[in-house]
Amino acid sequence: GHPNISPPLLPLHSNFFMLFILPINNFRMTKKLLRDICKQQKLYMTPSLNDTLYLHYKGFDRLENLEEYTGLKCLWLECNGLTKIENLEAQTELRCLYLHLNLINKIENLEPLQKLDSLNLSNNYIKIIENLSCLSVLHTLQIAHNKLQTVKDIQHLQECPTICVLDLSHNKLDDPNILNILETMPDLVSKIYMRILYIFTYMS
Ligand SMILES: *[C@@H]1O[C@H](CO)[C@@H](O)[C@H](O)[C@H]1NC(C)=O
Ligand SMILES: *[C@@H]1O[C@H](CO)[C@@H](O)[C@H](O)[C@H]1NC(C)=O
Ligand SMILES: *[C@@H]1O[C@H](CO)[C@@H](O)[C@H](O)[C@H]1NC(C)=O
């Protein structure tokens, strides 16, 4: 049966009730709109000077026209209607990429982001973890609330030894062999935490 779980661990489960809000109107990410957003956020009007860009809750359905924003270190894109990771070739300085609460179903086109440290893909429709081994300094991967199911779907993690914070909760990972994969990841500091997340996933 299931291992015993003591009550203090239960709050980990509390974001289960998080609302999934999707924008109703979709807007194109045009150069003009991006400039207007920068103006509104009192950012530098020279795109390449800004290191942070907040594009969350904007109703965007495509990632585009970001070529001039070459100095970005953090890009906030959560809660849009994005279906694809694309057009991030110019963001070679990026450290954090927030893509949670979108409609993404594939991990791809991240190769240019050689300095990426933290990636949030939670609350999307990803079925398999892939194409992440190209990110040589990726430390944090959040991919909770997706469509991961089998050992095969997360096997690629074995090729991503730099990841030390990993959230796989609220997927459909119900194969006990998943723990074997996680245990082979050298830097995963919180293996016990992973076990807990895994168990909650299993039970929910
Ligand atoms: C915009 O970019 C400049 C230059 O990098 C930076 O100093 C400033 O903090 C940024 N503004 C915001 C709001 O991130
Ligand atoms: C990652 O996304 C989830 C929601 O999808 C959110 O709860 C969590 O706080 C995010 N993490 C960071 C570091 O922003
Ligand atoms: C992404 O991963 C898949 C499966 O591992 C692979 O077939 C594909 O070639 C990868 N794409 C890139 C651009 O590396």
C-alpha cells in the first residue's frame, strides 16, 4: 500500500485548487505593443537595455518580435495563450523564463538560452520531458500540472545533471520506477521532497 504520510506535509498539496485563468482575447505580440508595454512599465525605450520584461496576462498566443530585446535576463510570460516555445534566439542572456499557465505541449527551441537557470513550465500540456539537456546551467525546472505519465516521459532528466530543484507534482506519474530515475540525478538536493511530491501525485 501507500507509505504513511504525516499531516504536516499536506499543505504541499494546497495549490491543487489554483485557478486556471485563460485570457479571452488574443493579441499579437507586435513591436509596437511591446514598446507600449515597456513605456507603461517605465522601462528603457531601447529594447536591448532592459533586463526584465513583464508580458504576463496579456492574451498573447504567439511568441514573436522579441529580437531586439537582447539583454533580457528575466522574461515573464505566464498566463497567456502560448502554444509553442519559439523565437527566443536573441535571448542569449536569459536566466529565468516563466511560461507557466499557457497551452504549451512540447519542450523545444530552448537551445539559444545557454545561461538559463530557471524554467517554469507548470500548468501546460507537456507529455514528455525532452530537449533540455542542451541547457548546461539549468538548475530549476518546474513542470507541475502537466501530462507526464510514464517513466519514458521523464527519462530525459537523466541527461540533465545540473537540475537540482525539480517539481513534477500533479502529473500522472504513477510508476514506482520513476523514483529510480530521480535517484540517478546527481544534484537533486531534495530527493526526499521529490518522494513526497511523487507520493502526492500518486495519491491524487
Ligand atoms: C530596464 O532595464 C534597465 C537596464 O538594464 C534596468 O536597470 C531596469 O531595472 C529595467 N527596468 C525594469 C522595470 O526591470
Ligand atoms: C511556477 O508556476 C506555478 C504555477 O503554474 C506557480 O505556482 C509557481 O509559483 C511558479 N514558480 C515560480 C518560481 O514562479
Ligand atoms: C527534441 O527531442 C526529441 C526527442 O528526444 C528529438 O527527436 C528532437 O530531435 C529534439 N529536437 C531538437 C531540436 O533537438
